[in-house]
Amino acid sequence: MAPPILLSCESISKVYGAKPLFEELSFALFEGDHVGLVGPNGSGKSTLLKILAGLEAPDRGTRTVRRQLRVGYVPQEPTFAEGRTVEDVLAQVLVAEGLDPHEHTGLIAKALSIGGFPNGDQPVATLSGGWRKRLAIGRALMMEPDVLLMDEPTNHLDVEGILWLERLLKAQARAYLVVSHDRRFLESVASRMVELNRSYPSGVFEARGRYSDFLEQRDAALQAQADYQASLANRVRREVEWLRRGAKARTTKAKGRVEAAGQLIEELATVTARAGRATAGIDFVSSGRKSKQLVVAEQLGKSLGGRPIVKGLGLRLGPGQRLGLLGPNGSGKTTVLRLLSGVLEPDEGTIVRAEGLRVVVFEQHRESLDQAATLRRALSPAGDVVLYRDQSLHLVSWAKRFLFRPEQLDLPVSRLSGGEQARLLLARLMLQPADLLILDEPTNDLDIPTLDVLEDSLLEFPGALVLVTHDRWLLERASTMLLALDGSGHAEWFADYAQWEVAQERNAAAGLDAAEPNALPSSRTDTGTASSNARRKGLSYREQQEWGQMEQKILQAEETLATCRAAVEDPAVVSDAGALQTRHEALDAARTEVEQLYGRWAELEEKRGHSVATVSGPLPPGA
């Protein structure tokens, strides 16, 4: 028996201008439902959320709400009254709900606890984006809603803040619907996925399970759709050939076939148009440099405002290495990027860059974009042609590659959405051949299809990459090594994101996780000592590199073993004792190599399971 329906919409349609967001859409949220809502930018996700929350009305269709249902809503960009404190914002909600003033104190204390606020006296104007999002979530949960609707709740939260939100949602028994581009977050909190996309016949696709389950089911559905399109195309081809041969519609049967052929052609056109899933064509250009070392940093130290950001840090970057930076907001990730790119100079230590090093930088706040310039001039300052991979491309074609329409070319950059500005910056960066890519929060405002393309491009880029992102899905897949900063100068190396997450859980269990996510200026404490005291034996940096290459080494050794085994079994050498002896020796050597590699793999896996060593100081010369 299906659980009771809490909130639903039936056959709703919504149009903005001449653009329909969705038509005849039906959706239901059930008791205990944990739903993730995804879709390309402009598909209507935020609008659907507002309709469900009762903040916006559909053009057609109905919204149905269970009697006395309490709905909590967290907007994508929360707004608060000017000149208010955190407590004032919470009290305002309670007054609007008409609650007895005697109940205010307890409910406000509850909301402060949910959000992790040390007190309610903090002026809202001084809050960071992460803390403003926490306030919005605490405000929504304070009234214990039956249904919680959240639009991009992970925006502005750092990784620790996102983990806080995940724990919070898992602790709540209520139903919730979240719109998010954070794939790792969806994997953790959703048990049902819904995608809005006009590529589907009904405009929506649903799948039970986690985000990874949704990907498998969606791929199967799209493949079935593609198979049907191919079958339909074959039928149309046969009918068109029949018509071409001059079939005469003199009989009722022939006339019916002509009409059916016309209907098939129309259906194929509809299916083909629907199947077009446009994505940005992201493909970074490498300079092709063969240098083994691009950047070598030793004993780096940097302080800002008297606070140490990094101290004693060493790292080496070469082609194919992809470094991910982790840490709470304000921990120094952007500072490290600026040190590596040469924008900042270290207070201590040295940075040696390869001669003529080409560095391409994606800035988090897109400072290089002239907001007054037109999209046309932002894409190509010199004219209507761009040079990409030694080929001249017309500006219109280049713009279409990044999903810009020709009519947008004369719009000022300031009129573009956040996602469009992110794509614009990526388009500009792709015209610059790079040895080193430095990307500071490149995923902000990008939809999931674009994130998938960006991920593939980074994996294929042959140069070096340094990446700062709150997108753990991308961080996990794109990084070959991770450096975690704590904001007090200490840093720890990790082989991958999973290893960092295990360390966080162990620290939390041991009471060592004293660092407040998105810490308020008034409540931040130096937790570097606790972190450094928590050092355990684990993989060294050299061992992390060895472990990362071990799988490939084993595969190569097993291929060699198979080749040697086939050589021994070759009938052509059975009568040649000398050749046979040589091949047996090669087989024994290959077998020994495989056994040794598996033994070393087991050793590294055992060490890797314990913890991570803190790296302070230069890396080993051979790292």
C-alpha cells in the first residue's frame, strides 16, 4: 500500500513569455519521501518548487495539499530584513505564525541549535553566504514542517557545511524535496530522483533509489528512446521510398498508407527534436609541454591579516597531476591558488615555475568579466572570429557551442545568468593553451549536464590541474591527490576524497573535530593543534603516488604474464630447448613480478586504511 500523499500537483503548466517551462506536469510527494529534483538550467525546477510551496500559481492545473499540512521552504537566495539580528529574523516568523510569546524562547533556541549559531545577537548583515543559508534552513525547520522544500540548499556551504546539512536531513523523519546540482549530496540524501527535461515524452523522468541508481535507469530509458527513434527512422525511410516511387493514392488502402506515412514523419520529427540534449562543448587546450615538473614549491609560508594561512608547505606539480584543495570557507584555498599562479608572493619559502609556464585561471567571482561589455565582445574582443586549436571559427558557431543563442550576442554580460557567465568564462579560457589549469569554484551555477562535460574535459586534460570546489562528486573523480587546509596554517595530504571523509569521521568520533563549519568570526577557534596532534601512521606522499599507480602496474604485469605464458605454450618452440628455457625464465620473472605487486598492494591498502600523515615541509625529491 502506497504511503499517503502530502502534496501534489496535477496537470500543471507554466509559461514565461513565449517559453513553456513544463506542460501537463503531474507530481506527488508522499509521506516519508526524500526526493532529489534535477534538470538543465531553465527547465523550471525553482518554479515547480514555488508552485508546490504555494508561492506561485500555475497557468493551468491544480495544486493539492493535505489538510493542515505545514510546508517549510528554503529559497535559493534567502533574503532577510535590513538591520536585524539572527534572533530578530527567527522571532519575526513566530510573530507571523501568531504563536504565544511564551513559546518564542524555546523555538528560537531550537533554531539556533539547528543552525549551529553560538548566539542570536549576530547581525544578519555580517553573516557569510554559508551562515545565511544555515539561518534560512533553521528558520524553515523551527516550525517542524511536515514537508521541507529546498532550492539549492548547498549553495554557499563549504564541504563541512554540506556534511552538516546531510546529517541534519538524515536525522529528520519528515518528507523533503531538494533541488540541487550537487551530485554527491543527492547521492547521500535522496531515495527518489525526479528529472525535469523536455527530452522525455512526459517532460519528467522518475527513478527510485540513489542518484547513481537514477543515472543507470535514466541511461536505460534514453537508450530505449534512441532505439525507438532508430526504428521509427527506418520505418519512415521505407515509407518515403514507397512514396518516391510514385505510389498512387487511388484506393482506400493506398490513401490510408499515405496518411500513415505523413503521421510517421511528423512523429519522427517530434522524437528527434525531443532527443536533442544540448550541452556545452568544454574541451581545454594543452600547450603540449613535456616538462616533468611544472611547479615546485618548498617551505611555503603566507599570512593574511596576521593569521597564518599556510606554513611549511611543499608540493610538486607535473603533467597529468590533478590536485584538489579542501577546507572550510576562509581556510586559505584561494590564497594557495594565487600563490601557485604568481598573483601573490609567499612570505616564506620558494616557488619555482617552469620557464614560460602557461597558467590559465578560472576565478570564483569572475573578476575578469567586464559586466558592461556585450557577450559578442566578451567572447571575441578582436572581431567575429575566434582561433581554437589552430582553426578559425565564426563567433556565432563558437557561441552556440556554449549554448548561447545568436540573439544574445548583443546583450551586456550583466544581463546573463550566473550559469551563462560561468559558461562564458569557460569559453574564454578554452582559447588559451595551458600547462596548468587553476580552477576556483568552476561549478557554481552550472547544471548537471554541463558539470558532466566539465568533468570529462578535466579528466582528458594532459597538463596539471589545481581545483577548488565544493562539488565533491567532481573533486572525487577529477583529483589524483588532495590537500586539506584547516585555516591555521596546517595541511594534510590525502590520496582521495574517501580517505579524507574517513579521517573526518574518525576525528569526529574522537572529539577532535573542533573546527566549526563556516565558522562565524566571533566564534572561530584555532584547531590546528588538535589536528596536528591527531597524526597517525599512514601513507606518505610517495606512497600515495605509488598506490595511485598500483592498479595500472598490476594490469600491465598481468598482460606481460599472459604474453609469456602464451609464448611458452607456442608449439613452434617445443623442439628448441634453448628458446624454451629462455621463455620459461621470462614466465617465472613475470609471475614473480605480479606476486610482488599484489603483495605491495596489500601493504599499501593496510596502511591506507589507518589514517593520513600530515605533510608540513617539502615533498620528497622524487615525489
